[in-house]
Amino acid sequence: MGWGMFSDTSAQQTALQSAQRAIAAGVTDGELAALSRAPEVKVRAAVAEHAGTPLTTLLKLAQDTAVDVRIGVARNRRKGIPIELLEDLAKDKSVDVVYALIDNPSVPESLIAKLGRHLHREYAKAARARLSESKNGTWAPAVEAAAEPAPTPTPAVPSFPAIQEPTVARTPVTPMADRSRADALDILLGDKR
């Protein structure tokens, strides 16, 4: 179910998706830790959302000042994220972080149930809808995580037929006789020699 509550524009989503594709599935913990310190918010957000990001790195990213990075942590589908971290994200001042948490299938239903009793009516409504749809077997996350990016298709290069230069019968060039050269100069210069 999609609630349409994320504030990212399509351009921002495209930038995030590009950053996610740049973080390959085989990236090491050290590389993820280094990327988590990148100055670009979208790179840190992609690291935060990556299911292979080490827990210590996620804990640091959950405290990031950029909302998009905390949304990435809330979307992370890594198994074994401590409930305390998820509860902290559920208290985030940004509504988008809480909605991303509600939409994450890795978040325990016990936390979703707590959000369903929240004073914030929109949180509560979204959380109750997820719980209800989960029980009915109809719930699916609104945003697919890109923990393992899809392979980028190689664009097809069109083939063009070979162009053959037309054959032109050429007459051999013979050196001009001195007199014909003089006549040509006379015409050009107008007999001013």
C-alpha cells in the first residue's frame, strides 16, 4: 500500500537510486563504513538503506542530521537491527522517517502495533492499515528496497551497413604546360603583368 507521504521528488529518488546502484552487492564492510562518511547525503542514505551495512555504521547513520539518511536507516531490511534503534526511529521528528519504518517489512509487528496506538493520527492510521493488511495477506511495502541493485542493462548498439565509397573514373592529372599556366595567370590577373 502506498501512502504517498514521502517528500522526495523524482529527481531526488533518481539520485538515490543511482547511489544505490553504485554500492554493489559485493561491497565490503570497510567500504560501506567509508561511504557512510561521504559528504553527499544521497550516498550516505544509500549506505543506510543497504542491507549489508554493519550495525555500528547503522547506529551512527541513525543519528545523521540529514532526514534522507535516517529514512535510509528506517528502510533498511537488515535482520537483527536492535529494537531500541527502531524505537528511536519511531520517535523521529520527521514524519517521513516514521512512515519509512512502517513500510519496512523487517520491522517487528509489535513496534508497528505501538505506532498504531500513537497519538499522531496519520502514523496510527498507516500502522493499523499495515497490521490489518498483514493479517489478510495483502500487505506489500510501498517502496522496494534496493539492497541488491538490479543489473544495469547494457544498451544495444545499433549496427549500420558499411558504406562504400563510389568508384569514380578519374583521369590522370598531367602537369600543365608552361603556356597554359601563363594563360591562367593572365586571366586571373587581368593582363596586369
